[in-house]
Amino acid sequence: METEDKITEKINHFSKPFVKASVFEDENELLSLLGRSAPGDIQLLSYYKNLPVCYEAELLNIERKIAEFRVHKYHAIIMNENKFTFMKHKEFEDNVVSIAKTQFIHVKKNIVFLRDFHYAEIYSEKRKAVRLSIDPATEATIQSGPLQLKGILVDISMEAAAILVSADVDIAEGAEVILHLHLPLQQSAIVLTEIKAEMYKKNSCREKCTYIFTISKNACITNQINHYIFQRQTEIIRELKDFSL
């Protein structure tokens, strides 16, 4: 069972919540917007292993600030795991969504009850490339001059890679490094060595640190990462289809 803190952590991974007027007024504004929406106005956006999944949703009822929707079968599965979703609406500005937490889900009937509506700015709408989680986690190596640092590859896109390390090592922003990565697939694996990259930023949490690197443009590396992302997306969609049977 997901705790409220864990759900909040996931929400903050994908978005930056904000308040326009007050929490109370924002929620009433969003519920009013839902109430006057026409078919096709509302889409729900969820993430499964960092893959964005977005489909239209049908509003069925609003009662006591809880909205009932009929959703796509993939969304029912994902929201049952995540316990929240993002709502997109044609009246929202670019990058703006509403966050909503799940009150109850009937997975077989694709019915979900959502609560606690508030605004957020979504990060993925600004990104140029899809970023996928690495599952199962694999070892990665960061080489910075004579320093070799072992870590776990967290996620990857065409432009960047995030690596979790158990120690906070001082690598300056903008520093050039060499990455060695292992990208797992169900049928095979892609091993990438001698990837030129640049330190972008690091996020420290307790005794661990996540380093984010921008990957230098290289046709061969780009093609291999692109192949991995395509194959991984195919695997994830197949997995969702299997769950929905």
C-alpha cells in the first residue's frame, strides 16, 4: 500500500504543484471546470515505468468533491498502482495539468474515483525526448579522469542518463565524463561503452546521490539508445496489454 509521502514523492518526480488562489479555491475551480466540460475535453495522463500514457476519459459524476470517470483500461491498471494521475484539459495553458489522487478504482470496469484536485506544471511536456526507467536495474560506471565510480542506471533518454551512486562525489557541473551503460531488454541487452557525456546536475538524498549527465551527440550511440527506447516501449505496452486481459 502506497503511503501519502510516497505518492507525493512520485507526483513531485513528474511535476511541480502550484497554487493559483488557494487550495480550496483551486479545487473548486477545477471541479467547476470538470462539471461544464464537453466530451473530448478531458484527457488523463499517467506514467508507467516513466512511459507517458495519455487517453481521453469520460466524466460520469461529481459528488462531494469526488469525480467519477470511465477510463481507458491501461489507465485503470496504472492508477491502481500509482494512486494518482494528471488531468489535461483543453482550457489549460501549455504544461499545466491538474493532479488528482485516486479514492477508489474498479479495474475490471475501468471506473475510477478521483479526489484532491490541484494544479501542477508537468515536466515531461517540456522534454524533447521520452525518458524511460531501467527495469531491471543495471550497473553503470562513471569515469571522470582517474576516478571510476560504480552506480545504478536509473533512467535514460536520447539526451541524458541518470545514475544513482551510494556516495556523494564532487563532480563539477559541466565536467566531461565517460559512461559505461548496460541497457536490458527481455530478449537481449545493449552494452554501451565509452559514451562521452557532461555532468548536468546531481540530486542528493540521505547517503545516496543521483547524477544526471547530458549525452554528447554521436550517431552510433544515438542509434543504439533509440533502438533500446523503441524496444523498451514495445515491451511496456505489451506488458500493459497482458495485464488488461
